[in-house]
Amino acid sequence: MSSMDQKIKVIGQMAQDAGLIEDPQWLERLNEPVPLWVVLDLLLRWIDRTESNGGPYD
């Protein structure tokens, strides 16, 4: 397994652990192109999870 394949696998596992990828079949297809809406959906979910929930900003 090349270092790039290993890196892609680690990123996919991190996304699954974070709850961004819910379908385990995606882990077998990480090299396939996806529609832009899929990427945007993942980014929006990540933003929603990392934003503060009404806490102080300082």
C-alpha cells in the first residue's frame, strides 16, 4: 500500500469517526470522484459540529 493510499484511508476513517461519513461503503470508494454537493454537505456538517453552541466567543 502506497503512502498516498494509506493517507486517504486514514482521512476516510477520521471522517467516519467524526460522523461525517455514515455509510461504511464510502471507505471502499474514497478514490472515486463525488459530486460537489456531497463535498459541500460534508463541509457544512463539519462546520455545524465545530461551531460553538451559544457559548462565549472570548
